[in-house]
Amino acid sequence: MVERQRLGQIAEIQASRFLEARGYRIRVHNWRCPLGEVDLIADHRQDLVFIEVKSRRSGDYGRPADAVNLVKRRKLSRLADAYMQSQHLTEVNCRFDVVELILSDEGRVEHLNVIEDAFEYTP
């Protein structure tokens, strides 16, 4: 069985590959600042996309995206502000996507779903 941290890394790698195959251009993996971390930041169509990757070993306890609650949405919104400020980005369209994965104990992808525009900016 693969440990939890390694499953998270596998999920992010698989999510990144899946997104790139669908036209996303990944700018940054695991962008960090004092406020926290964004899993992936990408360009897609005309948008700057902040992507949260959520994985679970099964769907027994709900969908992985259910973990992106109000507190997490607020944190991701603040992180988006911090990233755009650090990159001197103005007048840019941005959105928040969630990639949810169900992984086997061995790290094999059993289900992957992208939720585009999963939530609005949450102050």
C-alpha cells in the first residue's frame, strides 16, 4: 500500500498530465507563499486557473471535491490574490478548478474528474 503523502503526489502528477492533454498549460506546481500553497496554476483558454487537486482511496465518504469547503475556498482566493500580486498580473480573468481523483491503494487512477469553474472568488 502506498502511503498517504505519496498518493497525494501521484494524484497531482496524474491531474497535471490529464489537464495538459486537455489544453491546460501548467505554469507552477505547488506554488507556496506565507499564506499556504496552491497545487497547480495554469493557463487555459483565456483564463489563469488556480487548481486544487483532491484525492481519496474510495468514494465511501463522499466526493473528493466535497473537501473544498468555504474555509478552503477563502484560502484559495487569498492565495490567488497573492500569486497575481507577486507576478504583477492585472486585468486577468481567473477561475478556480478542482480535480478530483479516486486512487487505488497502489496509486492507480480509478476515477478522475475536472470541475471547471468549481467556485467563485470567495472573500
